[in-house]
Amino acid sequence: MAHGGIPIGEWSGSNATRELHETIKQFNEKTERQTEQMVRLTKVIAWLTSVMLVAVIVQIVLAIKAMTG
């Protein structure tokens, strides 16, 4: 202990620095999981969009064939 009973880790700020590093580590782990989920959702949305595009093209082709003959 230094300076009137204050622990050295508190006096020097090293305890706060360790806590900050731990908080940043936890934050990064959570955001990494969220990023992975967003990438998966984006891939699913892209796949569904391409399926819808094919369906619309088929409908247009069938409508044109019905009008022409």
C-alpha cells in the first residue's frame, strides 16, 4: 500500500486499465457474434431475392406467351 492506504493498483490506475481491457474483450466477442449473424442473414436475404427474381422472370415469360398466342 502506498500513500495513506490506497492500493498500488488503484493509485497507479493499473486496476482500471485491466478492467478496461476486459470490457473491450467482452465487447469484441459480442460484436463478433452479432456480425456473424448479420452475415448469415444477408446471405439468406440474397438467396431469397434471387429466388424471387427467377419467379418474376418466369411470370413475365408466361404472360408474354399468353398474350401472343
